[in-house]
Amino acid sequence: MANQEIARRRTFAIIAHPDAGKTSLTEKLLLFGGQIQVAGAVKSNKIKKTATSDWMDIEKQRGISVTTSVMEFDYHDYKINILDTPGHQDFAEDTYRTLTAVDSVIIVVDGAKGVESQTRKLMEVCRMRNTPVIIFVNKMDREAKDPFDLLDELEEELVINVRPLTWPIESGPRFKGVYNIYEQKLNLFQPSKQVVTEKVEVDIHTEDLDNHIGTPLAEKLRSELELIEGVYPEFNVDDYLKGELAPVFFGSALNNFGVQELLDCFVEIAPSPRPVQAEERIVMPEEPKFTGFVFKITANIDPNHRSCVAFCKVCSGKFTRNTPYLHVRHNKTMRFSSPTQFMAQRKTTVDEAWAGDIIGLPDNGTFKIGDTLTEGEILHFKGLPSFSPEMFKYIENADPMKTKQLNKGIDQLMDEGVAQLFINQFNGRKIIGTVGQLQFEVIQYRLENEYNAKCRWEPLSLYKACWIESDDPAELEAFKKRKYQYMAKDRDGRDVFLADSGYVLQMAQMDFKHIKFHFTSEF
Ligand code: G4P
């Protein structure tokens, strides 16, 4: 029973550069899962959601989705968990962390634009973890790049081998459909938002194909397929599972075209929950005892209750409601009476969840990103690194009467992983590091609205913050002495070097050969 439950789970994220079609694809997948009945539901939900959750006016103003939500649905015998990721690049770190909780990803690429900056960055995170990826080339109903050029671009830019499993016949106004190489079926394009197109079984070597798409296109398709078979090796599921080979699908999410092929292949080949590495040992999903970790904390989903939800990925065994579990960092037993699961924006209380599932735990400041829950074992899951921030500012108290509120607010926002806090060892000032400008605005807004505290930012020009360590204590001390103005501590008390330029960092690396400079907090 346990093994069956776990084997039928598929937990993944859709990642894309903003506007490539992530929302449209998510919506169509939910349509197949019967979670929503009409196209447009996800979008309209998005609007409704922002209207009710006014804590994030910023979200409304900028039309971005700040929070990562989870959607689950059943498809045939499979239980599918989609982890949504914020599209805005200033929230990239949120997305990085979400990627630590998935077993595979689908990358959406705009057929006309090809690989864009955000896609490239997110793929780097997938590569770090050997996450299996499937690529969906979207918007084929618009004029797209040549598919062979696109495949070359995908290989080069995403540094992964690719293998097309469907093949487009033209694009834009001439778009005729896709040929499913896998099933050897022709899928003719009709613009539509709901209907699943009829698939025609066609032997491409017969005139049948000519009758459907005309002789010139039929001949072109035959020669292109021949070329594909010649150039690209057979699709090998093992290579895909190792994160070395990405199957590629073509279609149009808006028109619900090519999406079912993608979904059918996805459930068949995508991995069920994978083993998870903890500092102490590897945890297998089929182990009978429950373990899980918090990868995301979202504040105030319900504006009437100023509470947080901690998203916990179940790594092994079965989670049961109202059962005592160990919060490892606090060494404290906790019970959860109202854990939630999410179905296309609806929340329901769950009684049990299996490895691969994501559960929402009500949180009033007890959780921090990376916290582990177990049935008693001391475990620390790896793979939730903080990345070296790219923007820095001093944070100052703008209302001296509210110092306590400010400190509490900063602490909790850092626990949520909104940004990183460093204390400059030279002047004792607090530095906030983020990956984007927007986070400073979010922090200021939330400090005012949730903690009744006011902050002021002071500019600070830094290039990078890197964690340092060394086996040579004397050299480490010498370094810290020399760079005393640029030394800081992170929240865990680790040494951080604040380099104000790339040149300074390079020189430091050359002068201090026995010091290791790390650009993520996990080393
Ligand atoms: P995102 O979540 O990745 O940011 O992308 P989203 O799905 O919101 O899509 C971005 C825009 O691209 C939307 O248009 C959407 O309708 C359009 N789009 C998505 N898939 C396709 C496709 O297959 N073909 C075509 N032609 N367009 C597609 P918009 O104008 O920004 O929004 P809307 O007014 O359509 O809602």
C-alpha cells in the first residue's frame, strides 16, 4: 500500500521566463485533472486572489505572483503535485528553494524567443541537483524559430542533451500540428481552448500523410524526421532520469494543443519521489517512518488571520494528522491538527500525506526554512542553500519607539527566507542582502503592515557576500584582520566576507590561498 501510494506520485514544478506560458500550461494541466472545468479559471482565480489578499498590494500593483502555491490533482492512476513558482526574477531565490522540493521539472520555452535569461538561471539549479527536465516549446501557433535551431539553442544554452518526442509542422498561421514521434500519430491543430484534438494515426511513409497536410509539407516532415532519427540518439529514460537528457515537446498551451501528449509522457517517465540526502544519511521515500522538511514559508495567505503557512515536503513514509512529530531544530514534539493540502487555490484539511506530497502547516513563527520533522530521529536535510545575494542595503530603524517590533519583523522575515541578514562586524550595522530590488520594497511594506515598524534603507555598494572558511586558523585570522571593515556574520554566526568589487574578491582569493570562498551557504 505504502509503496503503491508513493510510486503513483509525481511532484514537479513548471519553470519558465515570465510570459513564456507557465500559467497557461498549469491551467491546461488542471483542466485534464478535472480540477477546473473551464479555461481561464486559473487567471481569474489569480485576480480574485489578489483582490482578497490585500497584504500583498505590491503583488496587485505589479501584477506578479509573489507566493509559491501548490496544486494537486489525480490523473489516471497518478497523483500529481504541481509546485507553482513566482515568475518575477526578483523572487528567484524562492524558486530555487521550491526546486529542492520537486522530483522533476517541466521547462516552458517561448518558441519565438527561445531560451531566455531566467530559464538559463533556473536550469543551473536543476543541473546542480540532476533534476530530470522535460521541455515544452510553447506558442507554436505564433511564428516560431526553426525547430532545429531551437533544439541547438536548448542544448547549448541549457547545457543538456535534447531529444524531440513530438515534431511541429510549420508554425504561426501555417501551423498544421505536431507529429508524435513516440506514438507515431499525427495531431492536427485546431485553435481551441477546451477541446482535445483528435489524433490521427498516420503511416508517414504512405500517401495518407499527404492527404492530411499536403505533399510539400508531407515531404518536408519525412525528411525532417529522417534527420532527427539520424542526429539524435534514441530516447533513453535512464538518461532522462539522471538529468542528462531532456525530451522536447512542441505545442500551444493557450490552445490546449500538445499538452496531453506532454502530460501522458510526463506521468509515464517522470520519477516518483526520489531519495533525499540528509547530513546524517540518505532517506528513502519508502521508509515506513515519516520525515519531511520545510522549504517555503508564506505569510498571511488569509488576510483575516495574520498567520503563516509552512510548506513541508514529505520525504518518507506517511504523515498523519494529530500525530506527535519531532521538530528537530527545537528538539520539541509537535502535533498538527489542521494540516492542509491545496487544490487549485482551494485549501482542504488532510488526514494523511505520503512521501512526495506537500502539506501546509500552520505556523506562528516556529518554523524556519530548512527545518526538519521526523518521528524522533535527528536528521538535517541538505540542499536548501542560501545563494550569495546580489543587492545590499543597510537597514535602519525609522521609528525609535518600535525597535522591538522592527527586530522581530526582521527576524521572522529572514526565517521565511525573504532575504538574508548580515551583521557588519566593524560597525555592528544590519545589512540586508537580496537578489532583487523588489524584495526591499516587500520587506519595508510588510514591516509596516504586519509588524507596525518602520525602516529606512541606506545604500551600500557591494559586489558579493561570500562565506569563508579555512583549515588554516592563522590565515583565517590574518584575513579577518586585514579585511576587518568588510567582515560580517550571517544569522548562524558564520564568517562572511563582503567584497566591494570583483577585483577585490579576485585579489583576496589570490593572496589567501588557504581560504575557501563560497557563493552558496551550503558547503
Ligand atoms: P507566464 O505564466 O509564464 O508568465 O505566462 P502566461 O501563461 O501568463 O502567458 C503569457 C502570455 O502568453 C499570455 O498573454 C498568454 O495568453 C500568452 N500565451 C500563452 N500560451 C500561448 C500560446 O500557446 N499561444 C499564444 N499565441 N499565446 C500564448 P497575455 O496577453 O499576457 O494575457 P491574456 O490577455 O491572454 O490573458
